[in-house]
Amino acid sequence: MPVLNGTDNNMRGKDMIRCNNQNCFINYFFGVKSMKNIYLAFFVMILMFIGCEKNTIENKTNGDGMLLINGQRTFIIGSYHLPKTETPFVTLKENGFYYVHVSPDKKQLDQAQKNGLRVWIGTGVIREDHAQEDRARIKKTVEVYKDHPALLCWEIADEPAFTWKSAKMRIKPKAMIETYNLIKSIDKKHLIYTNHGPVNLISTLKKYNPATDITSVDVYPVIPHGITPTYALYDDGLQGDLLNSYISQVGEYMEKMRKVAGPGRPVFAVLQGFAWEALKKEQERNPKMILYPTLAESRFMAYDAIVHGAVGINYWGMSYSPQPGKFIDNLYKVTRELSQMQVVLSARKYDLKIDKAYHELGYSVDTGIEILAKRVDGKIYLLTVNSDKNPVKVTLKGLPQKLKSAQVLQENRKVDIVNGELTDSYKAFDTHIYKLQ
């Protein structure tokens, strides 16, 4: 399980033991002059090994990828852009965001810190034909900002493997790995984040794993039929390349990215904060093709990603969307809800065997209802999504017999639980969050 800013508060001063120095405890031990200090040295050595284990990026035994920040499991909600308001950092904080992408600018980092936000900064990659120049620039950026309390992580380059309509890697893994190693040689305590496009082979994307601590994928499936393809949209008018062209492809791409990342490495989802047609120059836009995700769609995509293993969600493209505006208002409803659910979302998965019995409605059931169970303070939460394009009615069987009802969060209603069974109906791509009583 990753740890950010995970230094031990019990180790202070010139003799503080740091995990990135393999010989530190030896130096400390042989520098002591009394039995009391020898005992203290052994104690500190134990603390060091505990700390080193915490700082392991991949916990091979029980790590689930959730970020551990200052000892607290934390589900991440972030934005690639600052809102178009007079106080953008305040706007983000008020609407549930945890961190934001900023330029390497101390004023921005200070504003983020002042408003209780974290940031991530792009460093750029070491280019083969500009290696000396790039190494100097990256080294300077990392040295200047690595100790700023608002810094959460670094990003080297976005979508390094993706080249539109080409199999050629835009940035080769070797360059990413070289840059990663440079950053880590200067700053060992902050993680490095890499977002991939949804396409490319799993085997190709795995080649970038040595260059990242957090893996991400961007999926933007709300696209009107008949749109004129533009950058990142293929000839069929879609961004993704799976057979599933519906918004439930978010979950499928998360499953793909989990295979890329491997066990324990955090996986984020980058979700849609824009309309595709609005990315074009104003004079080139077709107003009839400007289509934003609805509130229900944005909520579904967020929980679909979470059910399939996302431990963080970033939104891209909000700077291209009207502010204020209906879409942004709806999106903020989702981010505020996710923030309010922080304790639940950051909890470990709760193993609960649930059988699903579907009721006949005249439709096939393809993927159907997908469920992630969490347990917090003795209460069970079921995060559920209907990944089908058709409505379904389902009975969830196998719940603990003592349960009598379920509160459906955000819906102001309850559902009875009888003999361990809960029956409810879902619209197409619907979301129900149950708090079991």
C-alpha cells in the first residue's frame, strides 16, 4: 500500500532515520556510547523497518492500492484544470476535490495548501536529443518543489504509449524510466503518476510500469452519434476500441488497467468533464453535437470505475465547459457525494457472497448488476451499478439474516430486506448505494 509523506514523527533531529538510506541504522548504532543508546538504536532500527515496509509501493500480501497519506487511507478526487472562478482553489475544495494539477508555480502551490488541497506537477520527459537540457530542467523543478507540503505526486508525461491512428509509441518506455529514476534520485517520498489512453495492448502498457507508481486510464464515452471525428476519436466516432460502446465501458477499461498495473499498484480513472464537440474551435462546432454527460451518467461512470477497482478519480476537460453551467453543477454534485463517501470509499473491500436472481422484464441480462461491498463501523455498504443498457429487477440473496432494511443513499428511500434478500429495480446504467440497517 503506497505511503505519501510517510516519515515517522517519532524520529526527529539530526539522527532521524530515513528509509532511503540503507546504512542509516548501522551508522546510528555504531555511533552510540552507552547501553541505553544501544537499546534506543535497536528500537529505532525496528521503527525503520516498519517505515520501510509502509513505503513499499506494492504490498504483495494484502495491498489494495488505496493511497495511505499521513497514515490515513484516502480515496482521491482530482481535477486536471482549475475552475474558471475568482477563487478556483476554494471552488474545488467546496465541491469535494482533494487535489489538482498545477504548473510548477509556488503561488499556486501555496494557494492549494491554504485551501487544504494537494497538487500534482508535470515534469516532462528526458528527450534523447535534448537529454542534458531536460535533465537539468527536471532536476531543478523537483529540487524546488519536492518539500512543499501541498505536493502529492509528480507526472512525467500523459498517454506516453498513445499515438492517434498509429501503433508507434509517442514516448518510449526507456525515456519514461530514465526520467522516473532521475526524479526518484532526488525525491523518494513522492509517487509518480502516469495516465494512459484506453487503447494499446496490455503488454505494451506494462512496459511503462517501471516508470510509474500510480497507473491511470482516461475514458470519455459520452459522444453523440454522427459527430465528425477529431483528434482521439476514431472513424466510428468513438474514443474507445472495445465492443462495448456504452458508458459501462468505463468499468471494462478499469479491469484492463488493473491487469496492466498488477496487484497493489494504485489505479485511477480519468473521467469526462467536457463535451467532445466543445473541444473544437468555436467556428468549427456543430451546436447539435454538443453533448455533456447527464448527472446520472456522471454518477454511474464514477461508481462503475470504483466498483472495478479505482482508488482515485480525476476529471479532465472542465476548463472547456461553461462555468457556471448545468453540466458543471451536476458534476459537482457527484464530486461532493464522493467526498462525503470518503470513509466508505477508502475502506477495504468487504467479502460478502451475494447471489443475484433477475426478474423477467422482457430483456436479456448481459453484465447486469455489479457490486462492491464495504464495511465501516460495523455497517455494510453496497455500491451497485447496472451495467446493462436495459432496465433490470433483481433480488440480492445471501445478506446477513439480521438485516431488516437498506437505506438507498441520495434517493431518500428504503428497501426492505426479508430473510437476507433485497429486491430492487434499476434503470439502464443506474446506480444504487445501499446502507444496510
